[in-house]
Amino acid sequence: MKRILLLCLLAACQRAPQPPGIIFARGADSQKLDPADVDDGESIKVLVNITEGLVRFKTGSAEIEPCLATSWTISPDGLTYTFKLRHGVKFHDGTPLDADAAFFSFARQMDTNHPAHFKGGTFAYWSAMYSMVASVQAPDADTLEFRLKEPHAPFLANLAIFPAHLISPATHDQQHPIGTGPLRFVEWQPNESITLEANRNYWGGAPKIDRVVFKVIPDSATRLIQLQTGQIQAMDGIDPNDLPIIQKDKFLKLITAPGLNVCYLSFNCDKVPKHFRRAIAAAINKPDLISAVYRGVASIAKTPLPPFVPGYNDALPDSQPPFEMKH
């Protein structure tokens, strides 16, 4: 099943005065704040406000648009990607964005002996999604060039996600990120909150909000109560069983969007025979699960990809597993 992203906001007609900025409640804390070395949603949720990449996805789509690079060219053989950097951009610590500064974020992932390839990090995404990169070069102050070992169609899209976000060369650990984004890191109180504030010098224009606090409230029901009483202004991780309560509350606004996450059951194919896997798959009543467990805020997944992601195949039938896992 493809789950639907649920976000609930305290509407403008709130019951209690709002503090400056927004307090956003979530179920768990971030693990670390290093875009090159995270793999959990709670870390990424914070980082995408602080750091940015050369390119990004257009809002609401999988289409690529410029970000810290204003333009790019791809060589006819598909092996060389050349990016022209945006002028006038500075990291939150005042470091100017130039090709050498951009190169830092990729060199630290490629070179395990790099000083910023922090001890204890796995940097798993580099080997998983960027292993086709043969070299990264800065031919001049405004240009960053990637040379690939072989053509790779998703490479541009891969540069739009968090592992390819740029951080300042002055970054000294994985807990204090220094990016170029609309919000800058202020404070992290582990298992309690992370505070960000507006980057007034943001190249895309000053943010309309002064501060965002990511507050950890593990229990969904408690998050909802605090939202209803005005102690927080937004939350996610909504229990589908609470949807009727939210929908009846005129002070709350429910925002939904197709989610990128897929709920699935996996098997060890070395130990579980094919006929048994097929029997289990046939026994799962997906419509009943969507109705009873997700309260209608999910849809049947034909493939591991949501419909809006390139490569989605709507021709596949619902009644069969989307693929067979083989070794």
C-alpha cells in the first residue's frame, strides 16, 4: 500500500496565542544532521530546510529545476555533467559558494581519508547512488564538473536529493549543519527539540517565518492534544483513527498529499519458497487493510514506486506481486 502523507496545522483562528514562529511536533528525534550521512526521515525532515543541492525537484513533481546551480549541460556521450553555480550565494557562516566550496561536499564522500569524512559515518548513499562518478572537478570558480564512468539516466535526479546537498567547508561535525537554505541551525536539545531560524540573507528571498522548532512528542494522541490547545502549531505522524476528530475540529486544517513511502511485507527468499510467498501475497486483502487500518488514506501499490515517480508502470495488475526477488 502507498501511504498518504498527513500533516495537521492549527488554523489561523487558533484557541491560544501563538509563540513567534512555528512549533512542529513529530514522533522521534533526528539521528544526525549531515546530509551525506543520514538515512532516517526525521533527520532529513530537518535538513531539507537547512541545506540545498545544485538542483531540486519542482514543488509537487519529480521534474528537475535549478537551485544552487543556475544551469547545466550534459555531453553527447552522457558522461560529463557541467554545472554553472549561482552567484551571490553564501553559506550560513558567511562562506561564499564557489566551485571549491561545492567540490568539498562531494570530495568528503568520495575520499574516505578526507578530514570531513567523519569517523563513524557510513556515507552509504554515495556507494548506492553515486558510484558511477569517476571524478568531480572545479575547472573555474563558477563551474563544477562531474565525469561518470558510464551513462546514468537518473544522475540528475540523484543530485536533487539530500546526499548531494552542499555544506560549508567549515563544517566541523555532524550535529551542526551549515548550509545555504532558508533556515539556519540554532540549537539541538537531544530527544527534545531542534531549533532553526530564518536566514535573512537567503538567495531566494527572506523566509516569511522567523523560527521553526522541531519538537519531539512520541505519542500521536499527545501531539494532537497539544495541537488542539495551541501548544504546537503543526504535527505529522497522524493516527488514522484520529482523522474523524481532526476533520470535525474547525480550528484544525488537515493537509494530505501522496506519500513516497510504501508499506510492504518482505521475505528471505533463500528460506521461504516461492509457492509460500505467493500464497501469503494472495491471502492479503489490500482493500480491507486500507479501509480498516489506514482509514482510507492509502492506495494499493502496483509497484514500489508512487504514480508520480518516473518509471511507474500503471499496466501492472493489482493482483500479483510487482516483482520477484531473485539471487
